[in-house]
Amino acid sequence: MHNNVKITDFRQDFAIIANWVKFGSKVLDLGCGDGQLLQFLRSSLEIKGYGVEKDDANLLACIQNSTNVIQMDLEDGLSGFEDQSFDTVVLSQTLQAMRNTEKIVLEMLRVGQEIIVTFPNFGYWRNRWQITAGRMPVSKTLPYQWYDTPNVHLCTIHDFDAFCYNHQIEIIERKVITDGKEVSFMPNMLGNLAMYRLKAR
Amino acid sequence: MSENNSVGVVTPQTAHFNVPLKLRSGQILPQYDLVYETYGTLNAEKSNAILICHALSGNHHVAGKYSEDDKYPGWWDNLIGPGKPLDTNRFFVIGLNNLGGCHGSSGPSSINPETGKRWGSDFPILTVEDWVDSQAHLLDHLGITQLAAVIGGSLGGMQALQWTIAYADRVRHALIIASAPNLTAQNMAFNEVARQAIITDPEFHNGDYYEHGVVPRRGLRIARMLGHITYLSDDVMGEKFGRKIKDTIKYSFDVEFEMESYLRYQGDKFAGSFDANTYLRMTRALDYYDPALAFNGDLSKALSKAKAEFLVLSFTSDWRFSPTRSREIVKALLDNESTVSYAEVTAAHGHDAFLMPDAHYHAILRSYLSNIQTDID
């Protein structure tokens, strides 16, 4: 069904995540949506993948795509998963919508030998610009109005760096991208999406 | 569901087995009958068979009807048929009545060929493991080496789980619905009350009531009434009956509330059609099932040899087989890196939800089943 997936069919962040995942490894994708990332990793890297998803429609899509999916609410932690039982645990663009933000990152570090966290960088200049202009930012990565946004814990790259430092989390690698292109100059200003490869120190 | 996606008129068949069945209790069933029904066509490779395991009061009549004007189709007719989630255009579906049952398979109310009399209290107590062994013999009889899937809800889910443990090579997929890896003390307690209701009925006669030409109706009726309370959620009972009064408050112990009317109706209907000895044995099979017991309570170890792919389903309002229990199965499967998906279906109907045609629930089953390959070699 999904055997002939082309890398270009997928998002740039998927390609970066694929670079951080070992061939044939075991991957847990938290908030896996319809299972696209897992399918991509399965077809390109032959991973053994599981997704965690709360939403009924996404769960059904995963089952339609023959993607292993466990229906549960990440806010409750990862109690069904053993310590260090996955090579990589991924939380892709979901961190900002979590209530128990700190808890889920620590849970990921418990379950995964490495973790990958990606989130929209609130420090991106367009967001700063809109705030300077007196409005809450609305953009492609933050497509919500202040009153209907699921995002309750937005942060900047500097904020997350400090979070990692304070929680004894080692940043193995960090990539920042804007519109699919990597940003190395002033990432907290010019980067739209932050991607971290982390492990417990 | 429209009429034209029914499997239509079906006829049960009986398979007789002369090879003795060794039971977990140490007893031996020298010979036995299994009554079963099949729907759909077994393909040339015999790779499209799906076994349905029934729950406490179920039987082999899973889908279809017995005559054109039969008003009561099989107990899972909403799931099984041409174009239905379990599509009989693709799959060959087998339903059977478990041993100890009262719908045609050898059981307490059937004739013991050695004595020419009804088995009654002499019929052994079977376990989930014994049933699965007997089901494997039925597959041998049908020439089926490997099941595309085994599906069961509740006690049926325990059988599906047991299939993956005892016959790991003979089952490719297991769908375990509203089930548990063993019963909690509270769940067993309900069974004990049900059994006590039957056993203390003066017409029980130690299980040999057939000889006396009576049946312990009162006990069986109360057992079933209790069961029905636990199969529904508080919310659904509230919604369905609430405190609605049938007629008027009469300051009596007659049926005054709608809920009482429902329970009495269900109890009467069941007591008139089900065998008390079977009920006792089915509840015991539930109590005894505990695959982790032999592994110091470690379910992960118990499931370590399973090769099947799993779909585990639970229902949010099911408190008799709660989602927590299904999650224990999922946890053990994850520990073994099994292929598994788990859905926790939002449903109001409690344990009964697994028999209801909820759209999302059926969409999950349809999707999962449609991905099961039948063209394997």
C-alpha cells in the first residue's frame, strides 16, 4: 500500500526526523495523527513503530493505514510503556498543546533512549512582529485565533534550551527550519519550526 | 442495515469427535459434539477463515436467520454479512457453541452416550483453555490449518487471547473486544452471586434437575437479572429507564418501575431458554481464566510466544470489563513488541456496547478486517 513512498511527498521535518532515527529501530510517535510519519519511517528505515493518538478519526486513519496505534491521552503520561523500551520517542508539533508539558518530556525520556521534540518557535520574527503591532500572532504554524487555539504552552528556542538545561537534558542535535529550509543564522529570530534530538544527561 | 446484506437462511451443523479431550481439570471427555455454523466460502488456500468465539450466553448462531421470516437473527448479525464490517464475501466465518453449552454442543443438558441419560452434574467443568483446544479440533475437522483471525468479545475475547498463546502458529490476527486477561475479584463476585442464586434454588437438585422434570428457573432468572445490571452503565440505565414509573405507585413489591419491568423481562426470557448448569460452567470458565498465573502473574511472559497481530478494543462505559483491563493486555503485547493497535471506543452502553452497531466501533473493525490479507501462501 505505502511501499513506494517518495521522500518528497513528505514534510521537511519528516526528513530531518528520519536522519535522527536508526535503521530497524523501535519508534514511538506521540500524537501520531493519521500515522504518516510512522509510515514514512517504516518504508524508509524499516522501523518497528507505534503511534499514540487520542482522536477517534486519527485512530481510524492509522488502522486504515495498518499503522500500530494505541488510543490514549498523553496528558495521563505513558504508564503503559516500560522504561527505555524504545530507541526513539517522537513528539512532533504537539508540545505546545500539552497541559502537562514538563511531565510528558520527562515521560518521553523515561521510555525512550533518545527523544525528538519539535514545536513552532514563538520567537520567530513574524510572531514578534505581530505582537509588536499589538496582535496575537496568527500564521501557518500557528493558525489559530487567541480564543480557539489549542496551544497553551508556546515557547521560544531560547526558552526550550533553558528548559533542557534545567532538566538535565542533553541536546544531541538541534535543527531549525522555515518553510522547509534549514536556518542556521539567528535561529530564534528567523526559525519557524524548532526540532530537537535529546537524551537524558 | 438493509435486508440484502444478511447471510440469509443458515443451517447449523454438528461435528462429532471420538478422540478424547483431556481437560485442565484432569477429567477426560471421551467423545463430544460441537455444533457450528459457517458463513461465506472457504477459499482454495483455506486462508480466509475467521473464528467467532462467543461470550457467556452466546452460541453458534452468530449471523443469519433460520427461516425467511425469522425475526431474531444471530447475535452478531450487525457485524457479519456480505458488505458488513466482517464481510462474508471475503471471509469464511465460523461460529460454534462451546462445550458445556446448551445449544447443541455436548453439555450438561445433552445425553451422555455412556449412560443414555442427561449429563447433569456429571458434565465436567471446562476452562477457556479446554474450549480453545476443542475449537482447534473443529478447525482440523474443517481442514483449516491457520485462521485469518479469531474474534471474541468478553469471555469470547479471552478465548481469542488464548488462541494466540496455545496455537500461536494457527492464528494471524486476534481481535480482543471488551475483555480482560483475568477477572477482578469484583467481577468474580458477581459470578458467585449468580451461581448462588442458581445453586440455592430448591429445584436445582445438585444439578440433576432434569431427572426431576424441573428447572431452577428462579435462580437462573435472578442470575441473569444481576448480569444485566452489570452489562449496562449507570448512565444508560438512567437514560433508558431513569425512575420512570410503569403505571402508578402501589406501595407493593410488584413491578412498579420501568427498570424492574426490564430486568424481569430479561430474566424470564433467559430462564426460559438457557440451561442453569451451562450458566454455572460459563461463569466458572470466566473465573478460572488467568494465563499469567503460570508465569507468576507476568502477563508479558504469558504472551511472549504469541505471533498474531492484535486489535484490542474496549468501551469507555464498560465497568465489568473496563478499559483498564484491556490496557493490561496491550501493555503485555507492547512489552513483547507484538503488532498491536488499541482503541478505546467512547460508548454509553457499558459492557453491552460490544454487541451494538456503533458507527465508529464498526468502522474500526471494518478497516482492520479489510487489511487482513487472505492471499497468503
